[in-house]
Amino acid sequence: MASRSRVIALDPAAAAAYLAAHPEALLVDVRELPEHAAAGARLRGRSARHVPLSQLAGQAVDWLREPRPLVFLCRSGNRSARAARLLRRLGHAQAWHVAGGLALAE
């Protein structure tokens, strides 16, 4: 069993397959606003909800109340790993991140 803070990384293909198999899962783009404004985020046709990493703690409370699978995405995978680690530390058991981020997903 994974520890609460252990981040589970999915490669882009595995993340897309997971999202296809779990329609209730939420894809979350954690890039900051200027970077996100340049281009939205999609993973194999699935649109991502934008919640900047700097604002994630406020949103995390809602996700903990009504847990649903979360897959975090950013440009390179660093911020998404931090986001998934934060949610896992708070007790959300279904938080993953896309390794390599949008750089590999495109």
C-alpha cells in the first residue's frame, strides 16, 4: 500500500487510459495563470480544470470533502508532483500526476 505522501506518477498514455476508464476523475492543470493563458491543457482530448499550484491549498479542502480521483498536469511534471504530494499528505488517496507533463503529452 502506498504511503500517504508517496507520489504516483503516470506517463501520459497511462494517465489518458486512467481518465478514460474513470470519467469521474478530474484532470487538473496546476500551471500559473500566465503560462496557462498561453495555451489551455488537454490530455488526449480531455480538457483540464485550471487551478494554479499557488491556489491549490484552498481548493484542496473541497476535494477532501468530496474525494474523487485527481490527475495533476503541468508543463514538465514538477509542479504536478508537488500538487499530488500535497493532496496525498492531506489524506486524499486518489491523487496522481502526469510524469513529464505537457512536454511528453503533446
